[in-house]
Amino acid sequence: MTATRSGEQETAVDSKLVLVVNSGSSSIKYQLVAPVSGKVAAAGLVQRIGEDNGSIEHTDGDRTMTEEIRVADHTAGLRLAFEKFAETGRDLTVAGVTAVGHRVVHGGEIFYRPTLIDDRVLRTISELSTLAPLHNPANVRGIEAVRTLLPEVAQVAVFDTAFFHGLPEAARTYAIDRQVARAHGIRRYGFHGTSHEYVSGQAAQFLGRPADSLNQIVFHLGNGASVSALRGGRPVDTSMGLTPLEGLVMGTRSGDLDPGIILHLMRAAQLDISGVDRLLNRGSGLRGLAGVNDFRELRRLIDAGDADARTAYDVYVHRIRHYLGAYLIELGGVDAITFTAGVGENNPDIRADALAGLQGFGIAVDPGRNTAADRTARRISPADAPVAVLVIPTNEELAIARAALAVTEAEPGSQ
Ligand code: AMP
């Protein structure tokens, strides 16, 4: 968690602050962001909401406060965060917040741009819970909590699916009965859209070329993982589908499967819906294969000679290369391949292994650049390689803050 020193460098361009809220089922992650400069004024995390061993960690400048405390619900969690803000001289209820930006996971077919939240929008986000039963209800609780505490401040929903709304029909359509698909909203929606949009924009900026002149492949490799193919700045394919379960191997999610496996498990292992849900969303991926979902632990196991950890790593890389090959062909050539998020930004082995042996396609990784202790946007391909391979830190909070500010400025009377 990082935050600039309170007050000190917050200049005139920082006079507008946006509170960014990422509300999960038992946690609230938040940042107070200056959208113009990109500075983080303060940030925090409330965890284990509704359980006996709740906690908050709040950072403002070089001051970090932690507290173990029972947090009854999301409103109590947010109230606790506001108390921490007040303790460091930022009373959010009195002044200082221009807008609140919420990360909302599923916008369905309805929401495809950042949207000012009113009663109708909130109801619709709630109705979309059938498509994201783990996520949208938690997002709704976060929005309701902010409404209680900051009733006068404009709230904006920024949807994880929005960037992929315009996917070409061939890429977004599952080959199942059309009527069934229509009746149940079954199509490929894609997720991590805020990150893919932000990072592909940063990649174009880094290369000093207009986004609409580039073919790009972006790997967002965090605990959740997805890849997108972009032509001229617009996505033409992405690996996540109806839900964030499809695609790459993830920390605890399986990614792609033969759908027949689910039928087999229900018949042969008598798993019910919640059993399958738990297995594929929480007990699969790296955790299912190797017992750990964190890449640093996986690395330690591999170094200690653990064969399952080695296999997990190989399956992870194999799936990445599978998508890379598919997207290279879909695009008919690529200008930039970018890695982002926890694993993508920090794990040079994955980057090197994902792109090994592809010199014939103009794709190469320079070992020195790849392993340099640099945390900023950078090129890791050799200077003369035809395809730029980049590492670009994602910043979904900043993207959400900027989107929220833009919406409030565009909608008269919302501020
Ligand atoms: P995210 O969901 O983007 O926070 O990414 C979480 C994943 O990134 C976990 O698997 C972490 O092990 C991995 N990760 C985060 N920081 C590092 C690091 N410094 N070195 C290697 N892996 C990291």
C-alpha cells in the first residue's frame, strides 16, 4: 500500500479527490486518489467483515494504522475507514471528495461505460447478480454503505466488463443453442477490462505511438488472470467469458476446462452446484495443482524439488502460450506484448518462459532487462526486436478515479 504524504504535495491540480471503493463479499479496499496527478492520498483495507476477527489497515503518507476489530457489515467497515481518515485530518464527510468510484464486476449487456449511480442503476446492478453471484451483491453493499455515509456525493460505477462490450460477434458468442443463450444472457463478457484498457493505453504512450495504430496482446497475471487481444486500441478477444472462470490458469480458478468435466463430477462424484463452484473457483488453478495459490510460495516449492509445483508452473505457462498463439493469429501480427499485475509485473521467469523460442515471430526477451530491479513501465525486449515486450504496472484505482471524475464533470448537477 502506498500513499503520498498527507497534504504536502497535494497541489492545485490535486484539489479534486476521488474515493475509489472495491467492495468484496467480506472486504473493502479503498483509495483516496488525486485523479489528475495520479497521487494516492490515502489507502486502506477492511477485512473479514461479518466475522469475529475483523481488521483495518489504513495508510496516509508514512503513517499506517492497523486495528483488530469486529466489523458488523459494509457500512460499519466504511464508517471505520472514515474514522481513520478523520484521525489523519481528512474528514471525508465535511469536504474533499468530488466523487466516489466503485469497481463493479458485472455490467451485463446493459452497462458499457462508467455510469452515475441512481436508484435505477443500483437496482439493475443488483439484478445482474445472477451473472456474478459472488461479486455484484458485494458491490451493491459497498455502494449502499457510501450512500449512507456520503449522501451528497456523486457515485459512479466502473464496470469490469465494460471495455469488452464491443467484442466482435464471433469472439463473444458461445456455440450453444441461441435461444437458451439469449434467455440467460450467455455470451463472453470479459473481465479486468479497466486494467486491460489502462495498460494498453499506457503501452501506446510508452511507445510514443497512437493506440489506434497498434496491435497489442496484454497479459493481466494476478491472482485472477486474463489476456486480451487489441486491434487499434479496441479489444477483439479476451480469455475470460460469461464469468471470470474461463481462460488462463489462476491462483485458485481452473480457467479453461472441458465442460463435460462438470457433468462427470456431478454424476460420478455427486458434487452439487456449490460443490462444483467451490472446486472450480477456490480449489483449482495453482492451489488445486500444487496446494498454494501465491506465486512466491510456488517458486519456493519448485526450488525445493516439489514435482506438483513444477507441473503447476508448466501448466500455467502452457496455457499462456496457447492463448498467445491464438491471439497472434487472430491479430495477424502484433506490435506489443505487455505483462501486468502481481505475477506479470514481478515474475521474470514467467515472462521469459511464456515467450521462449519465439524469435521466428520477432518476439524475444532480453535477460538483463527482464530481471532488472525496476518497478516502472519498461521494455524487456532487445532494442532491435520487431515486437516490443513491455512490463507496465496496472493501476485500476487511478483508472476508476479518472472515469468517475469524467462522469461527474460531464453530468451537470451531479457534483
Ligand atoms: P494481484 O492479484 O495482482 O495482487 O497478484 C497476486 C499474485 O502476484 C500472487 O500470486 C503473488 O504471489 C504475485 N506477486 C506479487 N508480488 C510479487 C513479487 N514481488 N514477486 C513475485 N510474485 C509476486
